[in-house]
Amino acid sequence: MAYYYSILDDYSKQLYDLIFDGINKLERKIYMPPTARNIAFSAFNSVLYDNPILFYTRAFRYSNTHLLGLQSVLSPVYKYKEELINQSADVISDYLRLFDIVKEKSDLEKELFVHDHCLDNFKYDHDFHEHAFSALGPVMYDTGVCEGISKFVKLALNYLGVDCIVVAGDAIRPGDNSRNTEKHMWNIVYINGVTYNLDVTFDLTQKSSVNRYDFFNLPDSQIKNSHKSAGLAPVCNTEGHDYYTLNRQIVKGFSGAEKYIENELLAGNNNIVFKLQGGRNDSSDTDKIISIAHGQHQKLINRSGSVNVRPNFKQGVFEVEFVT
């Protein structure tokens, strides 16, 4: 899905086509009509956002020339030699065939499969290697940062016939109760034609012994608590299709949390995830959940051990782990 191409004006679409064709052919210089650098930069980024398979460039040099009349020259910086680019592209294509197993499934099942594949097989690259910023990182090294993971998610879902775009902006980490934001990338998916926010990276960084789905198909009204897009993104206004609502893991107030924890413990579950109705919480709410968890632990388990609580403050999600 070429979403970013679709929202460009006609002139920028011409630049997009020239840049895409030039990068695809590994051209060292791409000649364009006289263009302001910021407009060229926007077209260049649109090409890379729409086409994560162009993993081998992330920057360019820019100049003007009078050789054949005034022209702008965009010179992509290629990170690898042509032979390695071709080999790596083949590896990515082969890797995507892992998802053939769900090709006949519903859009939601495909999305869930890709999400869980990332959480079960990838790690966040805290060393920020160059390959971590493209789909090459997850495919060849099982690691990535938000940019590489979101671009891989787009590739995988597009391969399965599910429309998906990458979104750039700012976000607050799930375990951070402050207002401190950082540059971030995530996805918007089209499930049966309906748009939702999906942040696989944040779910990945929260994983312990169970998978997390805090950012699985959130509407804008929920993800805005922690994310802000830097550009024009599709509106996601459909409520009630997030993972925890669909799987009845939404609790109402602290009494609902207490009852939910009790039922899960009686069912033999020692790692429990739920979301407080209404989302956001603060440190006092977390203290209350810890107190409830300790009370249930003493009441139902009645032996030595500890309770770990991992909150996602901005989304109101809690993971309660009983360690015995």
C-alpha cells in the first residue's frame, strides 16, 4: 500500500517516481527539476516508508547543477554493495514465505500471527546497529529498533494481503509515568478495511513470560495517551476492537481487578494481564494493584513467594506475576 504516495501533491508524486525508480536501479545520481531540499526530503521519506524493501538506503546527499540547465541532484547513500543488496533482498523474500501458513486466514488472524512472530523471535536492538533501522535487522539478525520492526511488520502484512503503513512520531515508553517523549515509529493496519494503531515494538519490549498486546488495534482515542504522529496519518476511530476488549481482559475499577486476579489464580494462572477500564493510571493506582495482588497471593496461594507488577501507565495495563 503506497499511502504516502497517495497524499502527495502532483509535483511531489513526480519526484517520488523519480526517486523510487532511481533507488530501485541503484543509481548514484537522481536528476530532478529544481526542487527545495525539504520537498525532496519529504518525497524521499515517502518512498522509504511505502517501500521497506528498499532497506539499503536511509540518507542522501543533495546539490544543484547547471550542467544541463538548473537541476536538483539527489545522491542516495547506499549502505551495501550491489551483490549483497540482491542477496539480502532474496533472503527477505524467502523469509516472508514463513507466513504462508496463514495466507488463507482472516485479516485479524494474519495480524495476530505477525505480531506474535515478532514477539517470539525478535529482540530490541539496544546497541542500535545500522541494520536495526530496516527490515533487514529482524530478518537476518533477529533484532531491530522501532523503525526496523515497523517496516518489517508492513512488509509481512502486505505480503499477506493486509494493508499497513508505517507511522513516524513521538511516544512515551510504556513503563514511563512522565511526559518524556522520544522519536518512535509504529504501524496503522487496515483490518477488513477498518484502521487501527499497532505498535509491535512496545509490545515486544514489555514481553516477559507472556506476550503483551497493549498496543494491538488501538483507536486514536487510546493511543493518543502515549503516541503522537508527526505527519498526516489515517484516522483510527473504531472503538472496542483492541486485544484486551476482544478477549475480555478489561476490568472495571479495583474491585474488578481483584475479582479478575482471583479468578485467574483459581484457574492456575500465575502471570495475569488485564486493562483497567478507561485506560490511563498513575503510580497510586499501581500501588493499589500491588496491594490487591499481595492480598490475593496470601489468600489463595498461602505460601512464600513474591509478586511482580509491570504497569503500562499511559494505557492502564497491568501484568501481575506471582513468583513462588
